[in-house]
Amino acid sequence: MSDQRVLRPTPISGFPEWSPEIRSVELAWLDHIRTGFERYGFASIETPSVESLDVLMAKGETSQEVYTLHRLQEDAGEGSDARLGLHFDLTVPFARYVAQHFNELSFPFKRYQMQRVWRGERPQEGRFREFTQCDIDVINVDQVPLHFDAELPRIVHEVLSGLDLPSWTLRVNNRKVLQGFYEGLGIADPITVIRAVDKLHKIGAEGVRDILLEQAGATPEQAAACLELAAVGGADAAEVAAEVKRLGVRSELLEEGLEELGFVLGSLADLPAGSVVADLSIARGLDYYTGTVYEAAFDDDPGYGSICAGGRYEDLAGQFIRRRLPGVGISIGLTRIFAKLVAEGRIAPGRSCPTEVLVAVPSAERRGEALRTGALLRGRGINTEVFHQAAKLGKQIQYASRKGIPYVWFPPFEDGKDHEVKDLGSGEQATADPALWRP
Amino acid sequence: MSDQRVLRPTPISGFPEWSPEIRSVELAWLDHIRTGFERYGFASIETPSVESLDVLMAKGETSQEVYTLHRLQEDAGEGSDARLGLHFDLTVPFARYVAQHFNELSFPFKRYQMQRVWRGERPQEGRFREFTQCDIDVINVDQVPLHFDAELPRIVHEVLSGLDLPSWTLRVNNRKVLQGFYEGLGIADPITVIRAVDKLHKIGAEGVRDILLEQAGATPEQAAACLELAAVGGADAAEVAAEVKRLGVRSELLEEGLEELGFVLGSLADLPAGSVVADLSIARGLDYYTGTVYEAAFDDDPGYGSICAGGRYEDLAGQFIRRRLPGVGISIGLTRIFAKLVAEGRIAPGRSCPTEVLVAVPSAERRGEALRTGALLRGRGINTEVFHQAAKLGKQIQYASRKGIPYVWFPPFEDGKDHEVKDLGSGEQATADPALWRP
């Protein structure tokens, strides 16, 4: 070994990394989520990690979070990489993808996309600089049926319910309810109100009230009504509509919003009670949402931030194509969820390797027989290692045990004798036929 | 629609992206490769896309290809992102991972890693700036049995054989054969010879000869012997060894190398003839290989570059930890292979969506029945869409046909009647029970 200086690597804050045992659980989660999305007919796409800055900035948002790419030694003649950045979400790349491939796609286009995204923000609880998002969106030319507003939370519910999470609630609202109510109240700047209400859980009712009075030009009565609306919620659509109407505000947009919200909640009435509820304080700050909005959080730690979120938008890709492409989408914050559970010790580590059977090599002479046995088991779909050298059987059993391999296979010590297999869990050992045996 | 200016997005050179139909094939490939790796007991790990530049540069190589990360608006107080770069392979991150998690891992550690990597090089045929590599490595403390030198090409053979590729050959050599031969010849600088021979297929025998004479200090006789050695090859290990010995050079290292090469080829003798062969011109330019080296290329386009490559190294992570960690690994250049076949039209597009059944909605009144039928089919593991609105059946069948969905399901028009299912391939329609039917 050289005596050169050693550079002890340390984790980089905001870039999570897992041991093989934890990774095996993450992989099972990713498989589960993908299967759930495909079960509803969503197609996989992936986009490059990189977009041109023009594309990333087309909406003029979040610019300071974007990581730009540079060559360590930029060629004099080729500076174009300086115009590239890592995507910070999967919505902007999806919009660009749809515009670019518009003529190749068949609509309504239902896609899922499970990829890493990057944000150059200060790492803190629940915030990472590299993380995996799992997005589903349905887009169509000109209009998207309300059917999908109800289908998306059902998919998310199905997917998250299979992940053994601490209890969580998916909250639904409709921006038309908010905008219609504020307009009906006579508020001049409903967007400012929406942005303020979106902060309710962070800054409290008093904080929201101050913004409404000082920035949205609301009267104290109007501000009070906005806060009353934000307190409305529950699983029963009719009751929610009744409560809103009791506040005495009328507008066509409000009516329309309540109807849509009622359709979504009504379609989900078969789900377990309380798992999907209306919550009229859910606003989602982003400007582009126009109808249904969704947000889920852990019940015992709502301040941790949303574990999935989304909504309906009227125009996905207007920056990139002269076609109106409305849609509805939800994004699951996989890393945010998973990392929290890892940190809290709630993820039971999986196996350190996928091996189901270790075939022992009792002697150099019997290595060929061990290799043939391994090939036979693999051919039958069983994940199999053949021990890497002839060694004492005790050492080979110890290797399997240390790696959590459940079975050790003993090929016959001489031709014509039986194979045997040992179950390391029970300690039982029995003869077995490699052409028939199953773990 | 706004009349704002539209930014027509264009593909960024070197960053491939696929339509849903092509992506579905890529996804099937990724699944196939992963299954192949797991079948031999390799465990999945992933590392962040980002490493500190200290880590990326620890070997002092390929620095100009590294993409460094910068914030678009760097905070005055927090310039640390400027010390981060995207990984350019999976070996350096793996070395760092093993050093960092050394005490958590169980050895020999067999891992696979299928991730994107980035290289800021000029895009050209077969060279991308973002691409997916599929790596397997076995590492151990102090020594790694030769067993794995033979197992890795077997895995790669099994995996690539399942991908319906144009014919390819996996070539094997051993650096000890080269180094031992050059030393036995009395050449002072064998590393320069290895680097020159590595370019044989690019610059030809004359080009190599020139380097040997001018840079490696070889005599014309020595150079001729080196080129004779590079011409040796074939599937029969004994014949290869005999041919080498006929060249009249002797050294202990050469003997050792020929024995190892013989072991590897002998272990793979059951594979189809010609699929794995010795080729003593294979050198692999990288300094860290010390024994077996591998390289595979397409037979009809060897100039395209290697589609997989690897070898044995004596010290994976010496820059990061004071433990000797030798290993052997192979990397499959997934994107390089896949993109070529896509460009040549050799990838038959898959389905545009994973949906197996579209449940038709004959009328608004029967929507509930359609939704229940969809849930029932999904619960049985069948990927099912329910049409997003009540519409003429012809329109719904057309939607399925356009998307390549093979079956359309008709729930009963009234209670008590039968379900029917139409096979769009054959045109046949028959009654079916949603609790029993299989596609």
C-alpha cells in the first residue's frame, strides 16, 4: 500500500446516500410506485437532467436555486455549456418535452416520470439539494376531463398506502373556490390573498390577516371572511358546500369550484374515512394552478412540509408551443418521505444482497458441480451465488449468514449422491432437487 | 392563449431523450440488466450525482471533462457549491462510497450501479454528455479470488445475449501477460507500450511501431515482438499460451498472466463458440488495471468503440482509505449501445402506454360500473384505464387503438347483463367475467 496522503471522504450535505440494506428498501419503493402508476396506464418518460437556461427560466421563477454547469477548463471556442442547468423539478422539463415531441404524442397524454432533481438551496430538514420526485400528469389539447382530477389522488392514495408510512392526509381544494369567494367578497387582488392563505400553517391566522389588510387591500370584514373560508374542510362534499354558502358570498366561479370539488370528493368516497379531505386553506402558492389543488402531509408532523402536491393548470407549455395544453398532475416527494423515515429509524433495513441461495464449494474438484448447480438454479429464476473458492463449509455458511442469504446449497460430495439445502433461518437441512426446489 | 413569444425548444446535443415508445424498450432493457445482475447476487447501490472536486480529481484524470456546479446567483456567504462536480463514471463514486461506508459493508462486496454519468466532451458518434452506465464490481479486503474474473464476463454475456443486439464479441486479455512479455523482452517502459498497443485499432500497427521506437525506447526487434504478441488471440486458452510461448519470451509474470487468462477462458468454455475470446491486443489504457481486462465491441462496427469494458485492479480506493481493496469490475455502456440501435432503426418501438385494458364508459349513468370494473381488473394486476368520460363507443375504441391498448372492456349497459371484452388485434368480442378474465 502506498503511503500517499489519504483524503477521507465525508458526506456532502443535501445529497443523501444509503447503505445497501436501505437502498434495497428504496428500490422496492420505486418499483411499487412505478407499478402503481402503470396500473392506471401512465407511460414512463425520462428527460435529460439538463435543460438550457432559457427553458429553465421560461417562467422566470426560482432562478437562484438553479445549478448551472461549467467545464472545469472551458474550451475557448465552445462556451455553450455555460447556458445549461440541472432541472429543479420535473414539470418544466415535461412541458418542454411535450412541446418538442408534440406531433409524436397521442393525447390525452398520461405520463409518469421518476427522476432526480437538483436545487441549490441551503439543506435543512426535509430539503435536499438532490432528490427524487415521482410525478404523474395527464395533459390534453384544449381541455382535460374532471375525471382525472379524481383519478390522480386515488392513484396517490393507493401508492402511498402500500408504503407503510406514518399516517398522512391528502387535502384537496379548488382554486376556483378561493378566487370565486374572494372576488365575490369584492377583493381587488385575489392572487395576493391566495399567496397569503398558502402561508396559513406557517405564519398563523394573525400573520395572514396582516398581509390581507396591508398588502391585499382587504377590509377587516373581508379578511375575517377569508380566514373563515380557510377554516372550512372535511370529507363530506355537501357539508363543505353548505358551510361555504353559510358565509354568504356568491359568485359563478365559486359555484363552479364547489361543484368540481364535490365531484372529486364524491368520486373518492369509497376510500378509507379521513384519508382524503377537503381543506379550504390549501392554496398552493404557484400561479399556474387554476382548479383542483392537492397537498399531503404527515399527520404527526405537518410542519415537515408536503409529501406530495399538485393540481390542475390551464396551460402547461405556453412558453414553448402555441397550443393550449391544460392538465392535472401530482408529484410525490420520494426522497423527502424516505429520508425522514430513515432518519427516524422507521425503515427496517432490507437484505444486504438479493441472493437467495449460496451454493457451497466443498472442494476444488467439486467446483464444476457447484457452478452447474448455480446455473441451474439461476435458470429457474432463483438469485444464486456460487461461493468464490473451495473452503471449509463452516466458513461458507458464515459468509451466507453474515450477508443474510437465507439458504446454503450443498452439491453432492461425489457423483450420484444427493444435493442438500440448509435453511439458515430454521437450521433445518434436507435433500433437494435443484431442478424442482423453490426457496 | 397568450400572444407572448414562444421559445421553440430544440434538443441539446449529447443529451439523448426518447419518445414513450422507445423509452418503454429502454425501461425493459434496464429491468433485464438489473435482473441479470441480481441473479448473481449483486446488490444495488446509488451514489449522488455529485461529488466534491477533491474526490473526482483524486486520481488526477480527465479533469477537463468534469462538469462543475454553480449557483446562478451564488450567495456571497456560501460558495461551497463551486467545489462540486457531476460524476464522470461510477468507479470513482464507488471507491469513495466503499471508503466512506467501509465499516457498514460486508466483504467481498458485490454491487451493481446503474446511473447516469456526465462528461463535458464534444458530442460525436457514440459519445454523449449524459449517459447511463451499468456497472458491476466485486471488491474485497486484500485479495479477490480469480473466480470473479470468470464470473463477470459470464454475467455480461448472459445480460447482453438477452437484448437482441447485432453480433458482438467480448475480448479478454491479462495485463500481466503484456507487462510480463514486455519485461521479458527487456523493454524499460512497459506502461508506454501498453498505452500504445491500446491504440492499435485506431492508429494501426505502423502507428504503434512508431510510438514503441520513439517513445518507449524499443529496438525494431522488440517492437516487432510486441506487435506479434498483439496479434495472438482465440477462444482456446492452451493454443493462445502455446502461440505466446512460440515468441520465445519468458518471465514469471508472463507465466502467471497466461495461467489466469487460461482460467478465465476455461471457465467460459461452455458459452457459444466465439462469443468470448482472448485478444492480446486488448490493453485498456487506464493505469489501474493489473490483471484480467475486458472489452466488447460490435463485430460489424468495431470502430464505434467498446460497448462494455472493465478489468481487475489492485487498489480501488487507496486515495480514500488505508486499506488495500482490490477488485474486478465491468461496465456496460447502456446509452452507447441503445442510442446506436435507435439511430439505426433497430429498436422496434414498444407500446405508447402500459395499459392492457381500456374500460369503456357507455353513458354517464354507467360510469360507476365502469370505475368498479376498472378497480377490479387493477386489483388483479391488470393495467387498466377507464375512459375519461361517457362518449360514443366508436370514439373510445379509436382512443384505445391509437394508443395501442390491446383490449376494450364493455361493462353491462344495464345491471344483470354480461360484461364483454373486445380484442382489438383479432377484432373478436366475447362475454367475460372481470373477476376471472386474463389478457
